[in-house]
Amino acid sequence: MKKVLVIVPFPMSDENRDLRRAQVSAVELGPDIAFEFRSAKAAPRNYVSGSDMALAEIGMLEAGLRAEDEGFDAVCIDTMSDTGVAALRSELSIPVIGPGRVAMLTALMLGKRFSIITMWPHWFHLYEKTLLELGLREHCASMRAIDVQPDSVGLLGGKEAEVFPALEALARDCIETDGADTILLGSTTMHQAHGYLAQRLPVPVINPGPLSYKIAETLLGLGLSHSRAAHPVSPAPKRELIEAIMASAATWRP
């Protein structure tokens, strides 16, 4: 049995993590792979500023730092920002998969120009960073948001009647006005809207979290992982320091 660790970017109860675990049921996976969801010990309230991102990187890094030692065969990051991917790849030899990269690259196997629909314009910088790193900016037709502040814990629960049609209208603008031939959900927190949108839109709709699980299964089946030439290890690793920082942060109260 292969084991995959999925790192949730915010501290939350097991009940709230169940909303994220539901992503596993959205994809067909073999019987010999299992997914465990674990939250970062500390995190910013949201991913808006540079300092937010610095804290988020440390939190995601610490949460997966010992994954290989714990017997996991791969790590998936549960945020379209791919926060912690590069850092964890430098520490682990097992595959580390970010849904942002996976979603964008898969979109180009299905079409020519994709659009990202999201909850909040404050998240655009996350997509811009990945687009620039991958050299894909010209393939992104647009980024559009419904401008509803996201709930990273409760997700879209209770807001379906308002949010789902708004996302559909947004996606249709991307297709009809911006020329998108593929739609990407801009956050794993939006996964509950995928079925609704996929049934109503005339182009493929990519659900990034479940896609990353399937990619993890595929890489493990092929015996592939990230290149050490691209992701070298530190000559002086500081795992204990990273863990001490997060242990202290987890007990901090304002």
C-alpha cells in the first residue's frame, strides 16, 4: 500500500479537514494507495502579503519535513499556491506535488489557453508567480474573481446557492470574452463547485486537488520523482531549527 501525505495549509479540526478529504472521492484511484491529511501547525490568516507567504512556507515545510522518515511515498500540497513545494523537494527524495503547476500544465494538454476562476482578487499574485516560473503567462487567457472573501476552513458550505452560479457566470466570461478553452479552479477550497461547473460549461474544468492525487499515483507507478539537479539538498540542513520555530508558533496566542 502506497501512502501519500496531503498537507493542509491551515490549522483546523479533524471535522474541517474532512471537507478537504472529500477531494479524494472526486477521482478514481487504485486500491493500493491511501491519503492522509495533515494540517500545518501555524499559518497566516490568508495568503495575501509577502510576510504571509514567508510564514506559510515555513509551516508547510515543517509539516512535511519528516514525511519520508514516517513511511510516506509522496506528498501533495493542498493549495494552488504550491507553497512549500520547492522547499520540501530539497528535503525529500519522494515526489512532492503542487496542484498549481499540475493544473496549469494539464490545461495545456487539453487546450491552448486557460483561465483561472477564483474567489478573491487578492489571490492573483499566487497564480502570477507560478505562471512566471513556468513561462506560461501567454497561455493564461485571464484570471477572474467573484470577489467573495474565502473561508479556508468551512470552504463553500452554506454558500452554494450564491457562489456556484457566480462562478459559472465568471467562467462563461472567460470562455466567451477572454478566449479560454479550459477553466482552472483557483483554489482547492473551491473543489465543491467542480461538479456543478463541469456539468454546465462547454470546456474542461480542472479540479486541482484531485488531479494532484492522480499525478502522485502516476509518478509512484512510474518510479519517478523530482530531479535532484533541479532541487539540490542543503549542505547544512536545519530540520531541528525549523521544527522548533513551528513548535513555538503553534503555542503562540495573540
